[in-house]
Amino acid sequence: MSSSPEIEELPATQTGPKGVIHDWRKFKLESEDHESVPSNKRELLRQMSNPKSSNDDTREKVSRKMSVQEYEMIQEEDERCLRKYRRQCMQEMHERLSFGPKFDAVFELDSGEAFLDVIEKEHRITLVVVHIYDDGIRGCDALNNCLTCLAAEYSTVKFCRIRASATGAGERFSDDVLPALLVYKAGELLGNFMSITKHLNEEFFAMDVENFLNEYGLLPEKEFAASPDEEENADVE
């Protein structure tokens, strides 16, 4: 028999306060750098992850003792691990609740048929944002850059662009109404913004376009993501 009892395998996710605490303890034990943690702390973490006792009195004493030691350990060195565990739980929940296709770029439409297809044939829950542009029109290049940034943050939204001359309705999209931004869902037109730069500052950025669309309730919740800097600085609530 091995001198170090193996950790008892339990379901990956448990519900209720005790289940969450156990999951975190197990996550902590598995993610520790064993070379940098003293053996006595590794053993304590192992016990916290799989507390066992032969009788109730001993179990209660061990639990009380471990509670004090566990608190001290969290205060000293575990905040980063706790943040990492919390983000992992949020990411898993986000993935379970996310439906429909995902995108990460702005799609170029080369014809009126492609324009109609993306409006009529895209998944019914997918929001489609189409930028109608042309070369030499003030604000079109800036808006293209803004949509590229937003596409990286809103993966459930399909951002597209098409030259006015390629739409097959060039007379409708003359230079004086460009850049234009059209928003569709399930084939229905939700937003129709001609000369959209008139609603923005002379110099605008992705956040300005994002805020404008949010004023009309046209964007979903932003994708869950945490940058390395946010991981280091995020506060645990």
C-alpha cells in the first residue's frame, strides 16, 4: 500500500456551498506547483481536498483545525488561485449557455446575392451587422477598423462589409449616405443607420461604435474574456 493516499475522484462540478468549496480545494491542489510548496502544506491541501476520519469527534477536530490553517493559507498565497478558479467556473458556465455559431472576423461580401444570403440564411439567433462602404468616403476606413475590433469581442455577432457598388442597389447607397450600417436578425431589419458618422465624433473608435449600437439595444452581452493584466489585478468579491 502506498504511503500517500490517492485523492478520491469526485464529479467535476458539485452544487451547494460545500460542493463549491470542495471543488475549489481540489482545483487548488491540482494547480499547485509542488516544487515550490512545502511538504506540510501539500499534505494539508490533500487533506482539505479529501478529508477522511474514522469517527465523528476526530472529523470535527480536524475540520476545526483545518479551517484555521486554510484561512491563513488563503490570506497568504491563494488569492490568485481563487481568482483563476472563479474565472474558470465563469468560462465553463458561459460555454454551457452559449448557443449558435461563433465568428471572429469581419466578412467581405462580394455580391448582392452574398448580401441576401447572409441576411436570410444565417442562423436565426445570429445578429448580423453589415457595413456598406466605398473607397474615398470619409469614415468608411475608420468604421471598418472599429468593426474588426468589435468582431474580436462579440464572437456571436456576424460582422460583414460590402461595397455599395456590389450590393446591386448602388442608387440607394450613394456617397452621401455612406458609411451605412444595417443590423439584421432572423431576416428582420433591426437597425438602419445611414451616414452613421453623423452620429459619432469626427474622430471615433470601436468603443464609440459599440456605445452607439448599445444605445439601441443591438448588441448582446460582451463575450467573457480576461486578459493577463485583468487576471493579475482583478479583485475577488
